[in-house]
Amino acid sequence: MGKKVIGILGSPLTDGNTAQLFEQALKGAKDAGCEVEKIVIVNLDFQACQEMMFCKEHETCILDDDMQALYPKLRETDGIIIATPVMTMGIPGKLKSFIDRFQVFFMAKYVRKKSLVSDEKKKGRKGLFICISGMNIPEVFVGVKLTIKAFFDIIDCQYSDELLISDMDHILDIRSQPVLLETAYKKGFALGKSLGS
């Protein structure tokens, strides 16, 4: 049975430039032999973290919403692909709220000292980060990378590769850049192969 890769689309546009790259990366992972599943953040119904601290002593969140079904999936997946645009030097608000709800994993790993991810599973978990920015300035990806690296660390997934594309304000349509779409595919394929699928 092939390894499992979960793709997380953080863009509010489900068919925009980020989504085009995202789909190519997922296709690459699938072609590498992985089972793939998509999580489209904009389609989820959940609240932002309320800091109720229920997760300090429990393996889940007290808030009963779409996140409850996602925690087990993120515990068991072998690979993760996250794709998002840069917004105001960070990630879109709903994606940030999604990540903040993984305090469930943070409390387990750093407070109770018992990760929700099994020792066997976390040995080979790897993540690919895809991000686009309208601007073309040196520090444009600094904030987003810090956030995504922290997320991967919290859920015991190695930040193994990235595709960062700036200057989208001038490129406009990623479909005019077939090399970049092919790069996304190749990185997804490489991720899938590296998982041993």
C-alpha cells in the first residue's frame, strides 16, 4: 500500500495560481505512488483557537467543528504539501487559524512530552511548502516560512523542500510559466518517492 500525502490549500482562491501549483504537486505525489487527499481551508467550518486549554490535558480540542475529523488524518499521514500565497507578509488568516488549532499537538509534544505522532511514523514524515508572492523583495517569504516551519515542527513533520515564487504581480497567470508548474509537479513527485511509496 502506498504512502499517504495530505495536501493543504491555504489560498482563498480554489482555482487561482496557488491552486494550480498545488494540483501539480499533488499529481506528482500521486504519480509517485502515494494516496493523496486534499484539505481546502476555505471550505472548512471551524473557529479560531479560543485558548480554552482543554488540549493541555486531552488529545483533542473542546471546540466541536471540522477540525475534529482532521486531527487523526494529520497524525497518520506520511507526507504533507502546504500551498499558500503571501498576504501582508504572512499567511492568509483562515490558514493561520487552522494552524493555531494544532495547539492540540503542541500541548501533547511540549507540555505532556508525548507526541501525538508515533515514533515510527515521525521517522519518515516529510513536508513540502509551496508559496507565491506578488512582490519581489528579499524578505517576502521570511514570515511565512517561520510559521510553516513551526507548524511542521509541532506536528513532527520534517520541512524537506520548498517552492517559493515571487513577482506574481508581474507574472499574473502561473499557467504562462510551464517550467514553474513542472517544478511543482517534480517536487511533489520527489516528496512521494522519498516516502518510500
